[in-house]
Amino acid sequence: MACAASTALLVSTHAGLQAPRRASGRQGRRLAVAPRAVTPTLQPGLENRTAPSWLAEPLKHVVKSQQFNMEALEHVFKVAREMEDVRPGSDASRQLQGAIMSTLFYEPSTRTRLSFESAMARLGGTVLSTESAAEFSSAAKGETLEDTIRTVEGYADVVVLRHFQAGSAEKAAAAANIPIINAGDGPGQHPTQALLDVYTIQRELGRLESIHIGLIGDLANGRTVRSLAYVLSMYKNVKMSFVAPDVCRMKDDIKSYLTSINVDWEEVDDLAQVASDVDVLYQTRIQKERFQDRPDDYEKAKGKYIINAETMKQLRKDAIVMHPLPRVDEIHPEVDPDPRAAYFRQARNGLYVRMALLKLCLEGRTLGH
């Protein structure tokens, strides 16, 4: 994976996402000089895996995993590695000084919200936070998401949005004058989680090609596994094993997409069938909140696949276990001391990737617009 020669981050535009509009008659401070545009050269076989048009810095929005190509990912990861070295009081810790981030969370979050808020603080910015927007914002009074975004953009330079409806991030981006970062849109996608997951795999295994990953748990409702499947599908010789109860199987749109681009995948009922062969076990919880009208299905699914000490005996010595967290009982705490348990390192990596994304979204923009 060669990084683009320029420092420009290449991202695709997709339908409904417009470049942030500049409000007239307002004065703002420009954070940095935007790098020049470059034209990417796609690797053979990737032409249909990425959107057809490209823009350079600044990154407009982060709403879907599919908007990134391999060069863009490598650039994000390069910046994330730089963020690992940011220390309090250093010049690097003031890169976003004067910038304001608003976190609009309509669903619960610990790691995503706090890591974004920590990321902004570590780069010198400030945060306006709404933790339970569905209950305590004007949404409870019937305000539309678009109106909320148009209001909040008057107070902030970037919005990090978590919402209960799939497609909400794209809807917000279409209405916004400032960058929108999707922190999870219901059962839709969680692109920043996918980026930190792939960053973790690269850091842990030293490669992203020729890997076999087992995706386990609630694959029907899990936005993390959907986004991760899209990103990993760009790399050569990747195999995906979907291990899920019948009521939680991976949705057909993902399977059809993988088939269309010749990515090797399979559906497996028994975790033991893949445990000894995979490079990555990616466990997810059965999401009780997605089964409110199907309690019987939840009871059938929960607890079916648990990673414990016996599972770790089957796992290769150079393999890793990942989890987007929170966990309930799907990974036994006895696994935590095992050096192959990478999920807390994975959570830490989320800080660096989100620092990188905030920098790339705000670099070159005029603040206060």
C-alpha cells in the first residue's frame, strides 16, 4: 500500500453529500493551509471498489466506509501514528486550538463519545456535548435532525453524530455547512470504528493483506461489522467467516457486495470450525436493544458464541481477538490477560484514529463558518 505522494487525503464524494457551503458575511480564522489536490492511481482490480470521483483536503464528511480508498486509509493511518506521539504542552497539542466540536448523541455511548472528546481536547480544541439528544435536546419536542444540524453548526466547527436511524449521517451531511462525522447510525454503519479496527489489525499483525477474519455475533444488526467488511474488502486475499445465530446472520447486501468483487466469504455455525484457522477473531455482543419486539429471538441468540480459555487454546499463537465493546458475556474475563486479547488496545487506538480524522476534517477550514 503506497501512500499518496502528496499529503492530501483522498476521499470520494457520494450522492447526497455536498461540499460544506460557506456562509457569506462572516469572519473566521483559518486553521491551516489546505494541501493541493492530487489524482490517485487505483491499484488494479480496485476500480469498482471505490467511488469514481475524488477531492483533496479538507475532508468534508465521514459518513460511510466506502468513501475511503486504500491511499486515503494509509494517509489516515499515517496521521494516526503521528497522533500517538502528541504530548501535553507540545506544539502538536495545539493543532486544533480554537476549534469547537459538538457531539450529538441520540444513542448511548462510552468509548466513541469519550474518545472523540478526548481527541479534540488533546489537540487543543473544545467540546460542546449532548449525551442523550433524543431525550434532552429539542428532538424531544419534535425538531427534525436537519434543523438541529443547521442550528448546531452555528456554534461548532464539526459535529460528531450518533443516531438511531440508518442513513441519518448522510441526511445530516446534506444539510450541513460543516463536517459531519458518523459515530454510528442505527444498524447502518460506524465508519470511524472500522478505521480504528483496520488500524489495529495493521498494528497488531503488521499487514492487512492475506488475512482470515472471523466475524462473530450480531452480524445482522451490528454496524461495526458492516463497516469493517467494506474496508477489509479492499485488501488482497482477505477471507471473511461469518459466525452468527440464524436470527443474526450477515445481511444480504454485504454478502452480495463481497461476491460482486470476488472476496472470499463463508457462513459458519460452529465457532470451533474457524478458531484454529483465523488471524483475527472479531467478537460482537448480541444487541438486546435491537430485539425489543423480538424477545424470543434474543434469548435464542445470546450466549451462543462465547470466547473463553478453551477457545484461546484453539487460536493460533500469532492470532488476535478483537471486540468493538462494550462486551456483556461474549468474551470471558479470563481471556483478558492473554497477549492475544487486543480489544483494549483496539479501544486505545480509537483515540489516535479519531484525532487524525478531526485534524483532517478541520485542517484548512475557516473556523466560525
